[in-house]
Amino acid sequence: MSNTVPKGHVVNRLKEIRISKGWTQQDLVDASGLSQPTIIKMEHGGFIAIQLETIIRISHALCLPMHEWLTYYPEDSPTPPPNGHNQLVMQAGD
């Protein structure tokens, strides 16, 4: 069973934060236990949905709450997501 957030945009700042910490993609792979292809897809907006477990792993690896690197904007929000950021839909489970 899938649970998704309502339609909108999730701004992904993963690459920006990773670089600001001086981390390589491999550093994030090692810290999160995720594969490098997963990190690459996340940084380049290659996902339509992200597993909640993936979000939690990255948040723990970065020692940041998820709202520091993911920001949700509802579809009818008066504040649109910033231009140039990846847009993702979060999904829990399969």
C-alpha cells in the first residue's frame, strides 16, 4: 500500500548540502548505505517517487532533519518552489 503526499513539489537540495559539507557522492553512499546510482538519481531528479526509508537514511547520514534538504510546496501554495531545484514526490512503501 502506498502513501503519498498531496500533489505538489518537493524541492531537493541534496547535492547543494552534500557539497557544502565537503562530501563526495561516495561519502554519502558510505554514510547512508544507499547505492551510488540512487544518490545520482536523487541529485539529478531521476525519481518520480522516493521511498520514505531512503529519505530517513539520507537525513541520518547528513545529521539533518529532512526539512533541511527537502521542502514541500502544495500544488495550490502561494509560494512556488524555487527555480532550478529538482522536484520529487515522496512515497512510503510499495
